[in-house]
Amino acid sequence: DLGKENGNVYEYLKDRDILLHHPYNSIEPVITLLEQAAEDPNVLAIKITIYRFAKDSRITAALLKAAENGKHVSVLFEVQARFDEENNIREAQRLQKSGCFVIYGISRHKTHTKLLLIVRKEGEKVTSYVHMSTGNYNEITSNLYSDISLLTTDEIYAHDVSEFFNVITGHSM
């Protein structure tokens, strides 16, 4: 029911965290958040780590739409995602051509983290919406594997996730 109250996913998340247990809970709230962020004129940035994309991914489509709408989009791809290396490289190149900032893994480290950060201007303040997961941003496999994920606006988590992205994009040590 994320975002079904008045259609405002942001207000919903400001009031509560959402813990999801996949595949028992759908990944749909995460995809809805990302799709709404891609269209929202108040969203400044979207940053995400990708381990494994689905073919014809709605997540890819949302990231492409966000870049088209002038948002800063950063994507860390794990190029060593077993069996999905080619698909990941192909999708990374599509995103890069559309203006997204793409990072192809971190040297000597397999990046198995799943993080999403949406930065949104709300009046005079900026709010960060965070998704952290043990699973993949893959609409197909999220229906098969057992994973836990959290949607939150908690500033402590948002700060940590923001710092992670600052480090991997070279904006901080």
C-alpha cells in the first residue's frame, strides 16, 4: 500500500519505516518509489547500486527517465555478477549514454551491497529516502529469493548511505 494514501509515497515514508521480507512481500514499493522519483520535479538525485538487473527492467527505465528529466543519477554496477555480466555491462552503457554517472565496480572488491538513495528538496530542507537490501534490484529474482529490505528516511541511515556513494564516486575519502 506504499504511496496509496493520497498517492504520496514520500509522506508515507516520512511517517514510518517499511521492512520487507521478499518474496513474501513484493518489491513493488521500491519500484514505485523509484518510478515516482524519476518523474518528481523535486527530486535532485538518485543513487543506486546494481548487482543484477532483470531483462526489460522497470528500474532501468526509471533511471533513464530520471536522467532524461535532469536528475543526477549515479549507478554502481557489479560487473562480476555471476551469469549477468553481459546484461549488466549492456545496461550500464545505456545508462551512461543517457547521462548517468556509472561506476563499473570497485577494484579488487565485489560489491554485493544493494542501496538506493533518493535526495528530494522539500521546501527549505532536503530529505533522503533510502532503501537497503540483502537482495537484488531485479524484478524477477526478487520473487524467488528470500531477502530482507528496509525503506526509511532515518537520517542516520541516510547519512551512511550518502557517505558510501560519496566515497565510490570520488567525492570524499
